[in-house]
Amino acid sequence: MSFSTRTPMTDTQRVLGQIERGEVRAGADAARQIAARHQAAYGNDVWGPCPDTAWADAITDLTSTKGDTV
């Protein structure tokens, strides 16, 4: 009886194999098609502004000069 050792497949090899076999779509054309499907399903609001303004408000507060004392 003989035993053979197999080198485990890396994540990169696995993903590239999936792309080559057509199991996973990648690239600009795939991204455009996926975006078009989302826009058709959810309308133009899918790409609209995010209602969460906490980050922008925090940056504004940090960079604002009003009320500063020296």
C-alpha cells in the first residue's frame, strides 16, 4: 500500500480555478452586468447617497474652526 501526499491548494489557486471554470464572474464586464441587474431591481436609489452622515459630521466637527480657543 502506498500513500501519496498532496499539497493543499492555496486560496488563490482555488479562486482562479473557479473563475476559469465560469463558477465565479470577475472583471469589468461582470461588474457592469451585476450593477445593471441591481439598478433594474432596486431603481436609481441603489447608487444614491448613504443616509448615514455620522462620519461626515465627525470630520466636519474635527476640521471646523468655529468656537476654537487659542
